[in-house]
Amino acid sequence: MTRNKAFGYSVSVTTRPPREGERDGIDYCFLNKEEFHKKRVRGQLIEWENVHGHLYGTPQEPVERMLKGGRVVLLDVDVFGGISIKKRYSDTLLIFVKPPSRESLKARLRGRGSESELEIENRLRRLPTEYQRASAYDLVVVNKKLDHTVEEIYGHLFRLGFIKENNG
């Protein structure tokens, strides 16, 4: 998932069912609600959120292991989860990845074919709140084309000193 040994990617846990092609432990760790709540109560999640009716969280152990190994840890979290992580890890760089437009997000979600129209509409209704919370983020990047977005983020990480070598 990452292209540079300086990076580590933290796989989130979720209670939602896997989408077609997703693999447990690679894309997400899929848990039932009881397993999720046990992790939460034991303090094994550095953040967790209820997003669109499903629970998502970031396990603490792999993040701590990667940080101790000197790696930059990449997380793919909800806008509120990012804010929670910044409170816990003050040196976090929060990057809000924004769709080019509401319409493009709607088309992308429909193109996945994994959510009902009601689920898509619920996600779109939440956009104004997410955009408002993005003001707490360090950078906002518009994802028009994935390859360009990755290059832009990589450039920011290099420029800000999170990585030492710009071989992107």
C-alpha cells in the first residue's frame, strides 16, 4: 500500500461488512460489534467513530510499533477521528482529502456499487459538517485524480520534513 519504506499504513477496524474484493487484515480488520466494543473498552483503539451506521477505529498497537520503528504512519480515518488523533499525537499532520465536488463524490460512490442510494445520500448530507471540520486540518487536498493527489501529498510530506527523500 505504501511506496516508501519510511511509511507504514495502519489498517483500521470496522463493523461494516466487507465490500467486494476487500480482504480482512489488508483493507480493514472486520469485527463484529462485540469484538469492536471489547477493543474500545480495553483502550486498544487510539480513536473510534460511528460513521454512517458502522463503527470504525484505529488500533493502537500497530501505530505505536511503527512509530517506535521511526516510520511515518499513514491513517485513513474519518474527519472526526483525525481530530481525535491530533489531540493524542500533537505532531500529527492532518490532511483532509476532499472530492472535487459533491457530484463527483456521488458518482464515485455510485461507481463502487457497494452502497444503496439511501447510504449515498446519508454520506452526502454529512459533507457540510466534514468540510467545516476540515478547518482543523493542516492541509486540504482536492482529489481530482488519484495519482496527482498522491504526488501532491508526497511533496507536502517531503517539504515539511516528514520524509527525507523525495523519490516520488
